[in-house]
Amino acid sequence: MKVRFVERNDFGVLDHYVSPAPGVEVYAPMRVLANGSGSEVIFTLFRLPDMSDQKYAEDVGLVEQDLRTLKEILER
């Protein structure tokens, strides 16, 4: 799977596009916001048209797993 991020910026914008298959690109907005001595990551997962409940639940699970991994890495 390919991932393409927006241009580097100073605003905490980490929007990206995920390509699960050739010719398919899914927009995934993500932000990092300062919060005291730490930060918060905000990720939006859009449900695609015609996506089944089961497929959407799978995608939610994958995103949750990725965010847990990110948290573990950043808290080392």
C-alpha cells in the first residue's frame, strides 16, 4: 500500500492519501495539536461510498492499531 503525505509544513497538518490499489486514492486528514507539554493527534476516517459495515469496522480497527503504534513510538 502506498501513502503520500501533503507537503511539509509548520502547522501540524499531516494529511495524506492512501492507495490501497492501483488507481485508487483515499484521503486521510490528520493533525497534530500542541497540548501543554505534549500533543494530540487527530485523525479522521471517512466512510467511503458503498462501504459495508464490516469493511468500515475493519478500517477503524486498522487505524486504531496504527494510532496505538504511533503512540508507543512517540512515548519511548
